[in-house]
Amino acid sequence: MTPATLRLEGGPVAAALDTDTRQRIHAVGSSGGPPTLASVHLGGESPFQFYLRRQRRAAEGLGIRFEEVALPDGATSADLRSTLRRLDEDPSVHGVLVEHPLPAPLDFRGAVDLLRPEKDVDGVGSTNLGRLLGPHPLQVPAVALASLAIARHYRLPVEEQPVAVIGRSETVGMPLAALLAGRSPGPSATVTIAHSRTPNLKLALAGARTIFSCVGRPGLLTRDVVPEGAAVVDVGLSSVPDASRPGGVRPAGDADPASLDGWAAALTPVPGGVGPVTVSELMHSTVESWERQRRDRGAGR
Ligand code: NAP
């Protein structure tokens, strides 16, 4: 029988990252201006407001200046491009995030590819994604870093182990799969990638010791598909109806915690698992980018 399923809280992992972020800021000092993260999003009430509040709170708690750049309703691709060019050229801004998905006709990929790789702090531009496949990644998507940080903090079986990633988006599933398969200092895992065209998810997951689910489909992972004793890192984040909550919804991951209880070896909760670590990774990457841009400027590059 599998012992009780361990609940893998993101809090301790986020706290360790935040400590390092604070130390780095303290070591450099405030002369020359604070690290600054700009978050570009569509204005008005949107689901992004929740992420923005969370990012602002995290940034300000660490001593990072957080600049919200709201595009007007009806913004065009030209508006988005000129906003990104301005932020890219502004030496007081060290990282730029583009909240996505963006509604058509706004082109997320065309927009992030305008940023120089140093400023593409979430590592979703084509140059950073390409560098992730080689020996010298620059900026790596925060959600991929967070998922691996949780796995390492809790010593989940990933190092040289069979693992599975469910989801193959270019900003979440694929970067995570690349990070997991990477040579040292990566974990050299043997990675199976599953997606919506995978004919038999249970078969695809068989043999995986750790499963990273990046789908956005509540209830996808039950004991019917997860091998007994596997660890599950639940990256998925959706809203499900819940009349007992203010707003009538609550967040949910891809895993069905009741079904996996006593079956999976370990499971990250939603909320409180990957989410807070992703925010901390983003802040950490912003400060690394700040350090690098200061060094380069000092060296006259
Ligand atoms: P996405 O672009 O919609 O990609 C979803 C992926 O899931 C696609 O590759 C899709 O396959 C696959 N998929 C859909 N239904 C499936 C099924 N029944 N079985 C297996 N695979 C299936 O979403 P995303 O941007 O990658 O984000 C994925 C999830 O992560 C979302 O819930 C998002 O909210 C969450 N997220 C969380 C954090 C965090 O910090 N916790 C950060 C970022 C994203 P196809 O490619 O075949 O369509």
C-alpha cells in the first residue's frame, strides 16, 4: 500500500528563493536605481488583475520596483510593439513581462521577440527558448524553473529518472521538458511528453516516477491514469465554479486530489504549490537580469 500522499507546499521553496533575491539586492546596494520589472497587459478588468496584484506584492516585498503598463482597450499590434520598444530601450527597466494569452489580432510571439533577450525576463522569446536547448541558457521561463525547484527541494525522483510532462505549449510544457532532459546542471531525466493527441494517457504515464501536469483541465489526473507511487507536480491552474466562494469560483489544478490521496507519493496543492514559486522565480530572474545589465553597462557593453 502507498503511504499517505505528501503535500508539497510551494511556500518553503519560494521563501528560500526570496532570501537569495533579497541578499543579491542588498549586496549590490541601491545606488543606480532598484531592479525594475515592467508588466505589460491589457487594461480593464481581466483575469490578469489577480496575477498583477500577486506580482506587485511579491516585487515590492523584495525591493523590486514593479511598473504596470496597461494597454488601452482596442490596442493594436502597433501600440503593443511601440510600448515594448520603449521599455526595451529604457535602461531603468531590467525585465519586461507580457501577460498572455493576448486576444487576436495582438501577436504575443511577434511582441516578445522584439525584446532583447536580457529583458525577456520570463524567457519566452525565441532567442531564450532556443538557448534553453544549448549549454548556455540565459532567461528560462519561471514556471519551468519553479517546477524543477519544487522537485529538487522535495527530492522527487527526477535526476536521471523517467518523468512525464503533460502539455506541450511553447511557454510552459516544452521549456519544462527541455529543462528536465538537460545535461548537468540539469537533471538528465528521460522525458515523455503527452498532449491532447496522445492516444492513451495512462500508457504514456506508465513508468514515470514524477509527472508534471501543464494542461489546465481540472480532474485530468486521477488514479485511473497516474501510476501508483508517482509524484505529481501540478502546474495547471483553472477556475472552477464554487458557490461558497466570493466571486463564485475557486482555483483548481489538473489533479483530482481526492482520487490521488493515498495513491500518489506526493502532490503539489493548487493553490499554494507551483504558483508562489513561479512568482519568486520571476523576481529572482529579474534581479539576475538587473545584476547582468549593471555589469555590462559598467564594462561599457
Ligand atoms: P496551453 O497553451 O493551453 O497548453 C495546454 C497543453 O495541454 C497543450 O499542449 C494541450 O495539447 C495539452 N492538453 C489539452 N488537453 C489535454 C488532454 N486532455 N490530455 C493531455 N494534454 C492535453 O496552456 P499553457 O499556457 O501551457 O498553460 C498550461 C497550464 O499551466 C494552464 O492551466 C495555466 O494556467 C497553467 N500555468 C500555471 C502557472 C503557474 O505558475 N502555476 C504558470 C503558467 C501557466 P495540444 O498541444 O495538443 O493542444
